[in-house]
Amino acid sequence: MTLSYLLMRLRPQVEQHATALPGPYPQFVLFFSISDGKKRAETATVTGADFARTWRQGIQRITRIAEAKKLKPRWLRVDWVESCEQTTWGKLQEHLQDTKRNYFRHGLSLDQAFEHAFLETELNGNAMLYGGGNIGHAVLNVNNFRRYAALRHNVTALDFPNGGQVYVFSARGAFAETGATEVHLLHGAGRDAGRRDIRELTTEHARDLIRNGSNYLASQVGEGGKFHYGWHPCFDRPIGSYNSLRHASTVYSMLEAWEVTREAQLKSAIDRALDYLVKSLISTVRYENKLLSFLVDQNSEIKLGGNAVCLLAMVKYSELTGTDKYLSILERLAEGILHMQDKNTGKFSHVLVYPSLAVKEEFRIIYYDGEAAFGLMRLYGLTEDPRWIAAVENAFAYFIQAKHWKAHDHWLAYCVNELTRYRPDEAYYQFGIQNFVDHLDFIIERITTFPTLLELMMAAQKMIARLDAESEHRHLIDDIDMEKFYRALHVRAHYLLNGHFWPELAMFFENPGKIAGSYFIRHHAFRVRIDDVEHYLSGFVAYLNYLESGADKKLLSLDRTCAA
């Protein structure tokens, strides 16, 4: 598909929505961005007094760039400025101190004529307002700003005096890609800025999001079964560490996705990753004439949650394929978890040392408790061995006494949903409700995507649906604001769209083809790590299942002002 054809498709959307700016700014300011999917987008800025002339100028500029760079166009995006405000560098830096890092959602121009201007996506894609992981707010990164200003505008002498003028603008855009018929109108100013406008998250959207994310994870599994653990996408730098627990939990999410897509490439990647897990990451020890298996992580650590997510992955694989080849190792892994539980109190020890099994840490993070209980419940569902559910009930006696519900943990939500399927005890239902009921405002309003919040809500929804069908405990629903509950659920699902690497966003990063379709954590410099993608996937799989279940879909068609 030629560049001229992409431009022809985009023009009606841009012309319809672009409006003239008031003086002293140019009436029309357009940004044309093009990428071949292999390299960071090239962007050209054009200005003019009328739309037609400005558009023609933009065509000429972006065509020259494409020819000079020998770019075969894959993605084309055109943005137009909707508003602009003059300020000073000093005032801007004060504003940045009050803005969460990477959540500055405006563009900047060095002059009122927009001769040297940068889109918000350019600023964030080049880490121009990011000061590193130790600074929680946005900050001017002088070196990165100067670097990109030189590349983009050939500006070599750039200073940022407190009294110097700078122009903050908001823009909106439209996006087209080769091989697709639809032109996407993008969101303007706000938390959704820069990505396609999706008013209602449908089953088709959810399936695409699941397919994209799982295909990304499949692409990250090497021939030997080990993942590329993650990337810092601004400059395409690998994350050097590895985490065996996250390897296993990511395989579990891939299996959830494969249940939806049934794609052969994904299944092949799952098989390789699972084989690597069993042969390279899990070790077996003999303790008091009993064989125990453990997932061994860095520094010879045995983490409670590690064994748990191994159970989740292998149980899911066994359910989906009908194989029984993992039953013996599942038994040993579960026995390993029971070894880490105090039989008298139900409390788990969180970290042991391999191979001595000495306790290294009694408690590390509350996730491990929920993971362990959920993993045992899923194994009980597969084998119906009463040892596993007995251990979970023992653990829950401790969880309730320790008020674990205060953590609002998604793993505990998964577990209590599973537990109440087999043990519909009022105390367990109450725990499940307490785990979310006073957290709904946070779920609705949270500025970060926080994908585990959707997992929490989806697990809670399953439990509530079952509770609603009961007569004995149905009165517990009276403690829940159901309208607010469903609003929180749908708002969070829609808000997760802001963590997807849509091509219209990925194109502004160093290696866009690698990350397009994946998921990121914005406040960690758009980090893409396998477990980040895992949690988005699990949430969207559960949301798809909910949409397809015919369950009550209150507030599904959202007022987007609520979601923003």
C-alpha cells in the first residue's frame, strides 16, 4: 500500500476534525508521522493559514522524508493541534514536579510558530521528561531532550532558562496502516490521549487484545524455552535479570489465552516454555523420606509463590490437553507448598533456601499467600485430593484472622472464588466481599492501568454471580453497591486499553515492530516485561469470558468522561 493511498484515506478524518487555532499561533498545525515498523517514526511538522495548503505541504514533507530514508510505509499518523498555552520553562518544571512520571500528556513547542515542536508521543518515546526510576514525577531530561531536538530539528544549542518561553499544546490525531481498511480517530487531551477511540469494549476487541498480547509472548520464547524477559522500549534495551516465578506465571496466562485463540504458534511456545520450566527451573529434594519439588529462583531461593504458579500452569495445561504427564510433579510441587505451611496455624513461610530448605524469610509479599492457596485449589479441582482443599481451609483460617482482605489482592480474589465453589461458607464469602468492597473508588480513579485490579474485579464478579444464585447467603450482596461495582469493573477494563502498545503509539519507540501488540507500564518508562503482559492478558481473558457468558452487563456502554 503506497504512502499516497494512506494519506488519501486519512485526509477526510483530519479535515473533518481539525479546527483553526486563534492567534498568535498558526491557524493549522499538522504533524505527519511515518514508520516502516522497524524503526522509530519520522515526524514532520507543517503550519499554514488554511487546511488545504497545510495538508499539501505536509504531503510534500513526509513524501520527501520517506524517499530519503527509503521507508516502506506501514503506519501513518497525522496529528493536529487543538489548543496551545504559553508558559515558561520554570513554570513548566514546577508543573512537571506535580505530574507522575510519563503522565505528561501534552506536546511542547519551543516557539509560537511551531517551527520546533514535539508531540507528546515524541517526548515520552524518547524519555525527554523521564528522570529515572528513583524520581516519581516527570522531570526535564536535558540530555535526552537535546539529543532528540538535534535529530528532529537540527537544533544544536538548546538551553532551558527559567524565564524562557515554551508552549504547551494539546493535539488529536488519526491513524492508518497498510493492510487494514479502518482509519482510527485518536483521543485528544486526557489520560486516553494518543490511542484509538474505542467507545465500547466488545468481544471482538477483547479477542484482538488477547491475540495480540499472546502472540507477543509467543515471540519472546526462545527455541530453548526461555523468555526474553523484557524490554525498555524507549531505546530498545533488554532487561537483564530473570525471574523463574514470572516465567511460570506467564506460561499460565499464555494457556488462558490459548484457550481463546487456539493458535498453533502460541501452543508451540507454551510447550517450549513449559518444558524449560520442568527441566531447568524445578528441582526435587528428598526430605524425611518424601520427595518434594520446588521452583528454584535466583540466589537459590524457593518462593512459596513459585511453586504455586507452577501448579497453575500445569493444571491448566492438563485441563486443556487432557494429558496426565504432569500429575506426579504436580503432587511433589503441592507437597512442597504443604512443607512451607504451619499445620497448626495455617500460616505459610514465604522463602526457603535451596537445597537445605532452611527458612530465609517468613514473610515477603502477600501475593505468595494468595498464589499458594489458589494453586492448591486448582489442583484440587483437577484431582479432587482432599489434602489440597484441607490445606487451603487451614490457610484461610489464618488469612481471615490476619485480615488479609485489607490487601485487596487479586490472587486472594481468585482463590476465594475457587474455594467457595466447593465450600460455600459464609465466612469465605465475607472475606471475598471485604477484599474489594471498600476498594471500588480506587479501582475507578487510579491513574495507572494497574492490570491486576481488573483481575481482582473479574474474580469477584464470578463469586458474586454464584452468591446471587444462592438462597442461604444471598443477603451478603446487600453490603455491595452493585451499580458502583459494575461501573468499576467496566471502567477498569476500558482503562487497560491505555496500557496496550497500539501501533499508533509503538511507532514512536526505537523498535516498534518488536513491541506492537504488547502491554506496558507507563510509569516504569513504558517497560514491557513478560509478567506485565501476563496480567493484562489474564484480565482481558476473564473480561471476554464475562461478556460472552450472557451475564448482566451493567454500565457496559460507558460515558467515556467517567473512564477518563
